[in-house]
Amino acid sequence: MAMGSADKASHKIEDLKGRVKETAGRVVGDRDLEIEGKTDQVKAAAQEVGEKVKEAGSKVKRLIK
């Protein structure tokens, strides 16, 4: 079962929002907004890794059967 297009898009959107917040925070000198943006990016990356791990687990499970 491959990671769905909707999941990939959701992760990319979350990452993009994080990049925008981080850049905006840096530009206006708002350290909290910058950190929030970085946090959003890390969340998106973690979600994507989680989906890839589940996908790999499914592949291994199918190979064992």
C-alpha cells in the first residue's frame, strides 16, 4: 500500500507553511513565529517518515507471507 497522494500533499503543504512562517518570523524579527515554522517543518517530515515506515512494514509483511 503506497503512501496516498493526499498524504503526500498534506505533508508538503505543512512543510511549505512551516517554511513561510520561519521566513516571515526571521524577516520581522519574531523568534516565536520562526520557531513555530521550524516546528511545522519537523512535524511534516516526521509524518512522512512515519508513512514510509508503515509502507515498508507492509512490504515486509507481504514478502514473509
